[in-house]
Amino acid sequence: MIDSLSGTRLMAWALALAVFITLGSFPTTSGDAPPADWVRTARIMPRMWWDLTWEQAVDRAVSNGANVILDWVGLSDTYPNRINPVADLETMQAAADYVHSRHPGVRLIYYVGGLEMQTPDSDMDNDGRDDDGRGSVWTDHPDWVQVGIDGTPAVFYGGYSPGMPFWVPDRAEDVWLTPAAPGFMELMTGLAARIAETGVDGVWLDVPFLLSDFGDEWQDQWASADEYSRALFEAETGYPFPDEADWDDPAWAAYIRWRYGQTERYVGAFNAAMKMVNPEAQLIVETSVIDGVSRIRTASDLWALPEISDATAHEIGAGVGDDGPPEVIGEYQWLRFLAQLLYARATDRGQPGWLLSYVHQGRADLLRLHSAVALTAGMNYYVSGGEGMTDLVDEEAQAAIFNWLANVDSVYYDASIEPYCRVLLADSRTAIDYLDRGSWEDETAYPELIGIAEMLLQLHVPFCFAEESELGDLWPHQTLILPNVGPMDDTTAEAIREFVRAGGTLLSTAETSLYDGIGRLRDDFALADVFGVHAEDMWDRDLVVNRYGAGVSYYTPRWMGGDFEGAAATWDIYPDRPGAESVLADMADMLDAVGFETRVTVEASPWVIVLPFEYGNSWEFRILNLAGVGVNSTTPTPQTVTVTVSLIPDQPLNEVLYLPYMGEWTPVEYKVGDGGVSFTVQVGLHGVVVIR
């Protein structure tokens, strides 16, 4: 029965709590076994069409090409339903039975708010307090609530607290919870186990964040300073709990890193509780922290999620959603959108990556362009025409995209497809945390990272993002780019030094290695010997070339990516195009000086992006055409693209095929010579070329 306390569920609770209390590994299948195939090939659509019955709405979503249905019930986010979930659990079980029997192969998942919970109609007179002092999270369990660094609890009321987001209605109490509270953990891990018992296929766990900002008045709070978190922090780090944001204080630096572990243990415990009951249940975690500042302020590390969940749902907007008119986006914004999606896919570490994004309702033209960018990056697509996640942009266009994708999804989602790259672009959490320090006004690390990524895309340089921990295991024949990786500990510096000494090529920008591992200014670069220049002399040279061991270092004091981002004005519709093109030309000259090994060369406009992939003995090239796309223009100018690939000696060549976006496979003429094969295609919006 749904409401029985089974022994298995009690074991799940105990296990998940043990996972949280200890700092050991999470006993989930995530990270050790591949996700279920349906997670990798998901075409996600929420149950909508509120004028239809539930069954009719699901049938319609499936007819429109969806193979994963997302739904909500009361326990998704409300306190009364979470402490008394029996009716909702019965609804979920009946829904799962219907979907699995009526639509074999279709999966049903349910939304669950991660660390946020509401009590509806708690504050009927909108005076900022629960009316009768009981029956809400805050009145029943004040010790569950996140607490800001100044001691203010994360408790809000929709009709009273200023600046509330749209999902906090009048008369509702909205609280954010601390995963350090044992009672809250027992509630949520128990709920995870009971959901798994219903037979649904998975849970969409929304933004499990520790807050820094919410509304107009709760700002710069760096939660959570509750009594449980304070005790855990001091026991686990040996530092006294810091009572203010002092970035030169080692205790504060330790707290910044420790906060990530809080959210990660919570996600791992939730997943463990689900899988203890049903090992096939999948956990998809939504996060909206693609930029570095949001990541640190919410204690959400994208690179860590694949170890504790089955897929990440990245909420990333392109600027064509409900937050502004659709005409305020040009080709530079689309370029940045693609770079961010590729960054997100890198953090997925080979797991599926889902995209939640928004496009103005009724704009089928924007939907097609938006989906082409998402597919180029290999994202599983979920798009909404409204901020509530449940509105279609255009039903006919959405159905056409999904039904086409159902027949060709292997070219985007096959697990054996690996990006080809000889250039690694380092993403340093140390730099994000201790250089930008959670400040949008002072942000330099992330703009440098994403700006260089955008230029590499335009220059047709095959690159991959590399996470900081991977820098100790580099291949000497690669080229490593350190984009303003200012803070750097001695261990990382020595790993990079050894990489160059062994024959690697290094390109570093701006203040790389000028700070220690927690962001304190050094007297000199930690890598001064590798760079061949000291910090006091950095401005005297534009590009310093230094032979070091068997390798070579190239250092420039310029913020190359930041300069490009500033000129491209990706936050506005009026870029400094000549300025952006000038920085791009300088980057091209620098890369020509550096040189790098590649088996792929591309002849195309900078606005035609070509992404090479390998699988087995085959190649795949995803091509995105942004030429002519701009303000009020969603149809690119057709472009000619020529690609040359060097083949392994004696590697047989069977065929070259082209799949245009929303089209069918067609043969492509090709030439073989000098150990390589070249082909030329005409691209409209998007297409995929496969060499077998």
C-alpha cells in the first residue's frame, strides 16, 4: 500500500541520512553506471492543455512527439502535501500505470522542489506572518530553515515581502530549507523513497540551492548559517564559523567550498533513497547557474552533479523568452548561447544534458532557430512559451521538431559520440570562487572563459572545456588555454609546469597564477618560470613566448575573452562589431603563433560553426549557420562549408552523408587525397555530416 511504512523504505531513510552525515561516496548508480536509455533520448514536454482531461493531455503530448512527460502534484512543492502525501502518491501511481500501459516506451517524471517549500494560504491578510502561528513550515519547524550570514532566516510571504518571484503567490509562505537539518532530511529522503514506490520513472529535482539572494531585501546572505550548519562546518573543517564575508579569511574561503558539499550531499541522499527502493528510478537535477557568479552564490557546482544524479537539466535562456521582446537578440547573443550550452554539456561529463529554455509564445521561427542551436550542442530539448514551464511556443512547430528528431536522435545523443579536440580550455572553480568572489560587478574569470570559447568557435578551432581537477592528467601533445585562471594553488601550478616541461603547449591570459589558492595576491606569478616573465614586467610585452623543457608557453597580459565579450555586448542589441572583430583577429594571430595539431580544417564564415565529433572509425560534423541572423532576423543566409579530415592510414571510407535540419539523409560528394577526405556542403540553418 502507498501509505505503509515498508522495511525497504525505512532502510532507504537510514541509508540516505547516513550518506548525508558522513562525507563518503553516495551509494547511487550515478557516475558508476550509464543512465537509462530514455534519459539520453528524452524529448521532454510537460502535461499541459488544461482544458483536457489528464489522460487526453498526455495522449496529445505523446502524439506531438514527446517521450518524457513532466508533471506536478501538490507534494511537488507544498508543505501540507509533503507531510500528508498519500493522495498525491496514489495519483502518481495511477498516472504511471496509465502511461506505461497506454504508451509503452514513454516515461513519466514528477517535479519536486529541491530546497524550497511553500505553505499556501498561510498569510491571508498579507501581513508577513502565518495567521494562526501553526501549520506552516516556519511555525512548525523553524530549525529547518536556511539562515543568512547576518542571522536572517529565509522566510518570505508573497503579499508582504517585496520583490518576490512570480511563483510565490499572495498569501503563501515560501521558505528555503537547510540540508543540515535532520528532520528536513528525514522528510525528503522518506518522500524520495515513497515516490520511487509508485512506479514513476524519475524525479525532476528543482534548483537545490543554498541562497544568497531572494527578493529585494534578502541579499548577500550566503546561507546557510543555521545552527546545524554551523556545527557541521566547525566539526568538518576545524575553522570557527565565519560571521561575515571576509574573502581574505581562510575560514571564509573554507566555508565557500564547504557550502558546495552541503547541496551535493543532499542531492546524493535523495538519489540514494530513491534507488534503494527502485534502482531504475532516475534523478534529473535542474540548475540555472551557467555563469560563475550564480554558481558560487547558490553553492551549485555543475561538474559535481553527474556523480550524484542521472542527468542535469540546465535552465539557460537565449534572450528570446518572456524576459524581453524577441527582437533584442543578434548573432553575438546566439553565439554566446551556443558557447554556454557547450560548456553545460562539458560539465555533464558524458551524461545526458537536458535543456530547459524559453521562446516567445507563437514564434515558430524563433523556435526552429533556438532548437537548432540546442541540437548542435547535443542537448535534450525542453522549451516553454511561458515562465511557468507549461506553455507551448507553437504546437505544430514543436510536434514537427520532435517527430523529426525521433527518427534521427542517434546523431545527437549516441553515448559513443565524443567531441574531437586538441585544445583544452580550462574552467577553474578556484578562479570562479576566489577571483570573481560572487560579484557580477567584478566578474572577470567567467567572461574570459566564455569569451575565448566564443572566439574559438568562430575560428573553427576544435576545443573542449577541461575541469580544474583534470589539469593534473594532461596529454603532452595537447594545447592548454588558461583563461585568466588567477587563483591557483601550488599543486595545480606544478601539474601545469610538468605538462609544459613534458612537451605541452600553454596559452595563458591576464592574471593567471597571480593569486594563491584562495585568491590572495602573490608577489609574482606562480608560473613565472613557465611564462618567462615576472608580474612586475607583464605590461611590457604583448605576447611572451618561452621554451620550457620540451614544451612552450605563450603568455599575454590581455583579457582576450573579456575584451571580446565587452565588444560583442552579448547583453545588448548594439555590439561594437569592429571592436569584436578586431579582438577576434588578434586571437587568430595568437593561435597562429601558438600552432596546434588538428586533423580537421574548416573553410567557412566565422558565423558558420562546425563541431567535429568522433565515434568508432567515423566522424560527425554538426554545423550551425548564424550568418545573417540578427535583430528581427531568424533566417540565416545559406553558406558554403568545406571540411577536410586527415584519415588514419588504410582506414576505409564507405560514405559521406548529410542530414539537413528537418530533412532527410542525402549522399555528399567528396574528394580523397594526401591522406585525407574533403567535402563541401551548402547549409541553411543547421545540418549534420557523417563520414563512415
